[in-house]
Amino acid sequence: MNAPKLDYALLAPILIVLGGALIGVLVEAFLGRARRTGVQIGLALITVAAAFIQVIRIRHSGSSGAAVLSVSIDGAGIYIQGTILLLSLVGLLLIADTDNFTAQASAVPGSTQESAAIIAGKQQTEIFPLTLFAIAGMLLFPVATDLVTLFVALEMLSLPLYLMAGLSRRRRLLSQEAALKYFLLGAFSSAFFLMGSAFLYGYSGTLTLNGIASAIHTAGNNNIFLLLGIALLSVGLLFKVGAVPFHSWTPDVYQGAPTPITGFMAACTKAAAFGATLRIFYVALDGASWSWKPMIAVVAVITMFFGAIAAISQRDVKRMLAFSSIAHAGFILTAVVSLNNHALSAALFYFVAYGFATIGAFGIVTLVRDSAGEVGDLNRWVGLGKKSPLTAAIFGLFLLSFGGIPLTAGFIGKFAIFSAAYESGNIYLAVAGVLSSAVAIFFYLRVIVMLFFQDPTNDSVSVVIPSAMTRLAITICAIVTIVLGVFPSLILNATNTFALFTR
Amino acid sequence: MSFITVLGLLPLVGALAVAFLPKSNEKLTKQVALATSVVVALVSILMALKFNTSQGGFQFVESHQWIANFHINYAVGIDGIALTLILMTTILVPIVFLAGWNESEGGRWSVKTFYILLLILETMMIGVFAATDIFLFYVIFEAMLIPVYFLIGGYGRGARAAAAMKFLLYSLFGGLLMLAAVIGLYVISTNQIGGSFDLTQLSHLTIDKPTQNWLFLGFFIAFAIKAPLWPFHTWLPDAAKAGTAGTSTLLLGVLDKIGTYGMIRFCMTLFPDATKTFTPVIITLAVISILYGAFLAIGQKDINSLIAFTSISHFGFITLGIFAMTSQGISGAAFYMVNHGFSTAALFLVSGWMIKRRGSSQIADFGGLQRVSPVMAWSFFLAGMSALALPGLSSFVSEFLVLVGSFGKYPVAAILGTTGIVLAALYVLIVVQRTLHGETTPGNESLTDLNLREKIAIAPVIAILVVLGFFPKPVLHAINPTTAVIMQNVGVSDPVAKAGK
């Protein structure tokens, strides 16, 4: 038996990140605690940057057989990898503020052990290798082209996230609950994904996406195994992207997880999961679109309206952002239904626009604190515009971008996605998207009113002075949000060129 | 760079300059802002002088690629109607600055922020009338809500935050409907001519009737909210009451014109068939607006909401003129927009001074101002006369043109509209009588008259109202060729009176 041929240059971004993660584990084992944090931060940043450089270097090459038939490095794959790496880089800058993480994860919340660990200044620096493992999984997920590799990538990106969700320094119980919930529901959805894969294998006799596509072509698209497979696979994917009715974990996990992790997770997981979703539906299930298009379309419409309406009543900023992310998942799902290259290109743009605004917004959430730590309660954010005008203004900018106000990146993203939906003939999706945007704008504005038009009260919060890295991260996010709003051509050209799945 | 781009950039430069001034020196801030707006006004007048009034098409055209992937261009150009509206804007802004010299104080934020917001708004107001690329128009149309929102909410009176929110939500909702229509139009253009947002190119598309109707509605509802037309008007009185006199002037005088301007520029140009389909409905709405606005104005107790309701009535007239689709009607409506801008400015600014001096905006609190502050009282009187379209003042000319223009086609609407004039006399004369005439009521004895700054601010407005009343030719001269082009585009011509009729 011959060894499988691997195209190492094309796989290098994934391998670099995995390598960095392994070195990170070794650092944990062999380096003294005093220097660990600094080394881990540096290592993680360098690793992700190196992987990004490698992505840039291979941007014009590509192969559908980078690792036998399991990985296809193509335009869209390369672009999504690049996006994930850039978002991770900014996300890591937030994670680098280790004050957000527990001193000792294994200690029972509120125990003497825990306070001892805090006093001793302990740090769970494992978050950095864990983040790298998650990133490696995210890089693999959107380029994997067989169902087993997809599943492995899915687990690889999920497992570290389950753990990281439980590492919050404050409100430990909430954080642990979030982790457990995420893990249980995630495991459940993985089972659905696996079951779907089994049915598709039973139907087509192959695990590769191309094989399934040709099976649909030859064996017909009205087979109970195929339909069951599509349905179950969709459940797994819709869970990961946080679409209604598989969204219920999102607000709890977003709220409980350490805020920098929430930002990272919201931005990068969404890009990776949607990358894979788009690939599966565009490449493998294209021929059976009659069966899933109406379903996904309904899910998309419900998701965007549910997210927007549920967000209105939220009092916690992280929960509000969670519901907003659900609404955005609905918007991106329209790109899945549109099933054309413009929609793919629009989704690629959306990942960047949404991702940076999300990380930036959660970055600001980490700054708004009282003596007991972060304050999520929106009622205590009132008057922030008076106390810290710049912070409030930047947060307002991200909200406007989420809301899709012109001259922000979010507007261009919405415009691109809705026009692709219209173009594909799904006019109702474009109209639903526009109408739900109108609802969504209401709650973004509500927050802006609280920030700027109400006077600070006695128990209002204050903004801590951000660390240099947090400041850098938020600045980058704000700049990207504005620049892409005014000069979207800067990356629209790229999204157009790269919007391609090789089959 | 064409004239318009320069004109549009100037306020932005001024805003930048203001941004770098020290926060403590409020006087300098105001002076720089005023100087900027005066320069803008002068440049716009220069542009008007260079404008060739014998042409109907766009002039000073400029186009650059902006977002190539979506065929979006930075494309500007002005025709007669756009020119007059831009001129109105650039002349009103320095007047507003001068008139409301102190209204930026006591706001939620600094004086500096106030002027930066206003100057940014001026850039956008120029841009929105000059844009010939629909995407560009839409972007400015939506983006300009943000400065207005902060101007009302941050510097206004009373329940300012709530009013600002209501204004923003209504406008954004309309804007989003328009966005759906813009996207639809773009996709249709992609299928037919490879994608474009250029107004002229889009007007040559062939769109089937049902689609055209939907797209028309997307644009029209956005504009009807903006204008505002009954039943989309409820945000206006609140916003007008809450805004500072200057903000309300710009809001009703300029921003609301985007609605009626949009009806001419986009609804009629892009969807001529749908325009004809919906004309009866719109004419009905216009007449309802005229009467509803006038009736409610009579009953108002607050001066600002009175002005807001008179405006709803006047926007009814403008809409009636536009959709009568005769050359007199459209020209009259376009001229009406300009006159209404100045006449509302006069009303808001003078009533703003009255309210500031008296410390109340209730009509009942005033009385006998004629004796204590004659100049202020006379200014208010003239502004009121302009609102009721007294012959000799410019609004008379336009109201007359609108009614004459619509009578030929829609006699019932025109006759009902005429009763609006009678009601106008009522609502203006009642407020004039209560506030200005009679014995000076307690609390008004020590009101001071207009100072020099205020006199300088109001003088040009009144001069324009009078001069254009006697000599409307220059403006109509600029508007008429454009009207002809629009009518040709829609494919209508003036009804010819049959012999013996």
C-alpha cells in the first residue's frame, strides 16, 4: 500500500497552527509559571501570523486533492482560512488579557482553593494552545471534502471551545453551566451530523462530497436515505451556526463564556461553520436542492426574525449580541439558499464584516466593569457616552454596522447578500431580510439611546483603561468596519475572485 | 473635480477645521462654522451663475468608479430642480447658524460637536440632491439620518430623545423598503444591461408592470415618510417640537424636500408606468394631507407643532403638483419646495426667538408682541403671510401654479386643495392674532426685540420671499427645462383645452 500523497504546502496553514498548539502544550509542561503567559501569547500570535502568511503564499495555487480526496484547497477555502486567521489574530489580542480567565479551572467556585489560586496569581495559560487547536479545526472544517474529515474537524474545533467556555474568571458557575450546556448540546448535534453522514454513505456508497454529488446525479435525488441524510446533516450544521430552532445554546454560552472567547467563538466559528455549510450544500447537495432549499429558506427567515425580535427584550449585553448573532446567521443562511457565486462572494464578505465588528464589540464589553468585574446589565451601561465618549462611540459604530447602516461594512455585507438572494429569484428572502433588519435596528438603537441619551446613574459602570493589546484589537476592528464600509472594493475584488468551490 | 464635488467637500473641510479647534473657544468654533457656510453659499451662487438654464439635462456631471464589483459609481450632476434645492440649502445653512447662534449651548454635548454635525449634514444635503447614482443617493439618504438624530436628540427641547428615536425609526423603516427596491432594480439591470446604478441608464430598463409597481412602492413609501404625506406623518410634529429652531428649519425646510424631490427624480423617472397607475391614490393622499394638515394646524396649542402641521398641508400641495403631471404642476411643485424651505425657515427661526425669550412654546402664553417687540412681530407676521400664500409673496406663485396645473386634470382635487388655502388663512391668522395683536398679556411685557444678529439672519429670508414673489422668473427659468425633460420621460403632455370649453 502506498503512502497517501500529501500536498504539504497547501496544508501548511493547518499544520503550522497544529504545530504551534503542540509547542504550546510543551511550554505548559516545561516552562516556569512566571514566564509562561508571555511566551504563550507570543507563540500563539506568531503561529497564527505565520499560518496567515502561508495562506497568502498559496493563494493562487490550489488543489482538490491536497490530502487525497479529503481536503480541497480552493478559492473559497483559502479565503475563509485567511479570514479565520485574521479574525483569530485580533481575537488573540483580546484573549491575551488573561484577567478574564479563571486562576484555576479545577477549583470549586467559591472555595478556599480558588481564592488561594487567585492570590497566588495563577493563570490557566492552557487557553492559548486550546485556542490554537480550535483554530486548526476551524481551518480544516471549511476545506474538508469528505464527511469523516468534516466530522473530525468539527470535533477538533468544538472540543477546545467547550472547555474554554468554562474558564471565565468571574461568575464561575454561570461559565461552567455554559460549558456543560454547550458540550451536551454540541455532542448531541455531532451525533446528528454523524447519523446524517451515515445515511448519505448508505445512499451514495461514498464519503466524499463529490461522490455524493455524482450519486445524486446518477441515482436520482428522491431517495429516503438521501433525504434523511440531508436533514440530519443540516441539523448538525445549523446547530453550529446557531440557527433557529437549534439556537438555544447561543445566548447561554455567549453570556457564560469569558468575553474574549465569546468574541473569538462568535466570529471565527461562524466563518468556519458557514464555510463548511456552504461547501456541503454547494458541492455535494446542489443536485438535490429541491429538497433542502425550502427548508433552509424557512429556517433562514425564522432565524432572522427570531434573533431580531428576541434581542429586543434582552437586558444583558452579551445575550443581546448573541441574539444579534442569531439574526446574522439567518442573513448568511440566505446565501446558502441563493446557491450562486454572487451569494458565495457576499457570504465571504459578510464573514469579514461581521467578524471584525463582533470581536470589536465583545472587546468593548470586556472593558466595561465595576469592582466585581464585567457588567453585562445594559441598564447599568446608561450614560456611558458621557463618561467615556470614545468607547461608547466605537461600540455605537459596531452596533450601526450590525444594523446595516450605510458607510459601515455591515451595510455592504447585507446589500451583497440580499442582492444575491434577489438575483437567485428568492425575492421573498431579500424582502424578509430587509424587514427583519428594520426590527433589528430597533434594539441596536435602543442601546445607542442608553449610551448617549440617558444620564449616568449612581450604579453606572466605568470603563477600565484597556491594555495595549485590547486597544489594538478594538482599533483594528473599528478601522476595518469603517474602511470596508466606504471602500468595500478593497476586499470585494478578492471575494469575487475567490468565490469558488472546486468540485 | 466638478463644481458640485468641491461644493460638497467644503463643509466637510470646515467640519475638520472645527474638529481641531480648542473645545473651550466656543466663539471661534461658531465663527469658523459660519465662515465655512458663507463660503459654501457663495460658491453655490457662483455655480448657479455658471449653470446653463436653457438645458434640461444634468450639468457639472462627474463620475468615478466607487465599488466596481457592484457597478457603483460616485456620480453627481445637477439639473434645474436639483440646483434650486441645493441653492436653497446652502443659503439656509448660514442663516440657521447666525439665527441660532446660542442654541448649541446647553445641549448634551459640546458646541463643537453641534457644528461638526451640522457641517457634515450640509455636505450630505448637497450630496443627496446631486447624486445621480442610486446607490450613492441611498447611502447619503440613510447616513444623513445619523447627524440629524444626534442633533435632535442631543440639542433639542422637551422629549428630545424619544422624538429623535421616532424620527429615526420611521426614516430607517422607509429607507429599508427603498433598499429592497434598490436591490430589485439593480438585479433587473444586471439581467438587462449587466448591472448599473446610473439613473439615466436605469430609466431605460424595461420592467414588467407588477414588478414596477412593487419597486415604485418601495421608493414611494420611503419618500412619503420623508416628505411626510398623510398617513406617514406622525413623526414630524414630535421631531419639529423637539428640535432646536435651526434643526427644525433644516429638517422641514431641506430634509423633507428629499422626499418630494425623490418622487420627481426617482419614482417618476424610473417607473413611469407605475407612476401613472398609482397617481389617483397619491392624489387622494395629497388632498387628504392638505386638508388634514390644515385642520390639525388650526387646533394646535404649540407653535412648533402648528408649523409642522402646516408643513404637512404644504407637502400635500407639493405632491399634488408633482403627480398632476402637467408642466405647471411640476414646475409649481419644484418652486413650492424652494418657497416652503424659506417660508418654514422664517416661521421656525422667528418662533424660535419668541419661544426662547418667553420660555414657552404655547401659543396661549403669548399675546400683544406687536407692542413690545415690533420687528420680531412683523417678521413673524410676514412669515405667516408667506405660509398662507399671500399674493406678492413667493409661495403664492407656486401654490397658484400647482392649483392651475392640477385643475386641468383633477378638478375635484384642485378644488378641495383650494379650500386648504382658506384653512391656511384661518390657522395663520388665528396664531398671528393671538400672539401678536391685542393687549400685551402678562409675562410678555419685557420681551426684547430682535438684536442686530437676528435681524441680519432674518432679512435675507424675507427678502427672498418678497423678491421671488414679484420676480419668480429666474427660478422658474431654471426649473422649466427640467420639468420638460421629466414630462417627456414619463410620456405625458399638458392637457390642451378643447375649443368652446
